[in-house]
Amino acid sequence: MRLSGGVQKVLREGGGEARPYAPSTADGLRRSAPVYPCLSLSMAVRPPLRPSAPAPTLALMSASSLSQPSSSDSQSASHVQSVLGMVAFACTIACTRYAKDADKAPSMEPRVELLRMSAERVAAFDTVSALGADAGVDARVGAERFIGSLGDLDERLRPSDWAERLIKTYLAFGLLLDFSKALVGGLDEPLRTAVLDVLEADRFDAVTAAELLDDIAADPQLAARLGLWGRRVVGEEIGTLQRVLSVYPELLGGGVDAAGLHEVLSQGATGRMRDLGLRA
């Protein structure tokens, strides 16, 4: 999941050009945006969501490709393990969330699709673990320390219907995905490209667009309600991720700093809301 675009990329064997993560501007669209209370940075907008395509197959990079050079050769092994641990943990969050949402789906089509996506995130976790092993770190151990770090968002924000449930997952997990991509952008190649491709294979943005875009466009009252709900979710999630960063400062490195991460979250929040036609 580049989430916001539903655009999927097939994982490549081996390395590639260094490409730090930044929210997509493929269509060259830039709009001014409001600043959330917890941030003071300008926001940018992503291009509109596009319908999903068949999920790409996750492929492992070979050990030989990662060993020239290993990320742990030029970066702290503890930093690399922390970043890969966060990515692996995010995969488990997505797997659990998609399965829970599938159980509440109003019809069979989204139910089955969400269950497929949940299984894909298990495969993504295994891929990240294998990439970490090739780079000389244990992503599973790195993931352990983040269990419970995202707090009790489910207890604080309980959706009242299917639309609110989708918006909550779309925004909360979408921002976690943006956060993870920004951290990965600080890793050395070829590990950086391999892990970004795993993250960008997620397809929840496209599912949300298919379920809600037409209804939101046709019903101003629904759009207003979901906009208010979405802003609540965004505020909670950004605050949570800022706390994670303060507790685990070793996530920063490779040119990634707190200010840059705040900007990524700010852009992601506004872009995702507007992609669905909701006021940010």
C-alpha cells in the first residue's frame, strides 16, 4: 500500500537506485492545507486514489545481493534492527486489523478481499524477517519491543458503522505506513528499496476507495460526518506516533529526523482525507 494511491509495485530482486521515501506527487498536484493542532508544518496532497490491481507477489532478495554491502556495515545494527522491527510490527498490525474489519464487512466481496490482504501481510512479515537476516539483524526481535506501543486506539475510538470502520483503518494504519516508509528511507541500499517495496504492496487504500468514494460524493451529510470522524482519528494517531518516536529515538538515523517525520505525517493525513473527498 502506496496507500494513498492504491498503486502497487512488484518487488524487485536485488538493489536499485537510492530513493528516500516521500509522499507521492506523481500527478504534480500540490495544494495548501491546514495544520493539525499537534503539528506546525505545511501539508501537501497526494494524487487521487486509483482502483486496485492484483496484489504483487512478495519475493525475497538473495543473500548475495544484500551482502554488497550489508546495511549493518555502514549503519548501526541496532538502528537497522529497530527500523525493520517497526516495519515487521506494522505488518502484524495490518494483518490483525484487516481480519477484524473483514468480520464486520456487510457483504462477501469486501470480507474475502480483506481476508486475502490479511494473509498478504503475514507474508510481508516473513519477507521483512528474511531481509533482516540477510542484513545481519533480527527483525522479529526488533518487532517484539513495539508490542503495545500504539496504545488503546480501539478503546478510544469505536466506529459506529462500516464506513467509520473503514475510515479508521484507512487513516490510522495509513499513517503508520507513512511513518514506517519514512524510517526505511534512511536505510542503506539495497535494503531500503527491498523494504519499501514490501510496504508499498499493501492494498487497503484501493479497497477503501472502492467502498466509499461514490457514497461520499453522493451524500454531503455522510461526507461531513466521516470528515469529523477522520479528523479525530488523525489527531489520535499522529499523537501516538510522536510518542513512539520520543520513546524509541534510535528509530532516527540515515538522514531521517523528527522534523521530517512530522512533515510526512502531516502530508499523509491531509492527502488521505482529501483523496476520499473529505475536508481535512
